[in-house]
Amino acid sequence: MDAKKARRIQQLVAVGEGRGLDWILCTLPENIFYFSGFRTLFYTRFIGVLVPVREQREPVLIVSFIDR
């Protein structure tokens, strides 16, 4: 993960910690791109970025098999 994305994720995690969240699920296309760099033209299928707040783990990009 590059430094810019890592900084964005850290800021999101800080907000989640302040609100007492365990995970944050981003599903808007612009947020998915902002936090993962993943872009697709077809947002008719579920796509998301799952960001752990309390656990020290990497965010997970959730896409359909076709979009891999």
C-alpha cells in the first residue's frame, strides 16, 4: 500500500475509533477508489472496501469474481 492510501486509511480508522466502531464498510464508488485505488465501470454488482478499526489488519476489497 502506498503512503497516500495508508494515510487515508489511518484517518478513517481514527474516525472509526472515535465513534466506537469495529469495522467500516465503504460502498460508494468514489470512496472505494479513494481508499483502494480500485475502479470499475460497472457498479451494478456489490463492491466494497472493508476497513478494520480495532484490529491491526489490512483493508479488504470485496468484488465479484468477474471484477478480479
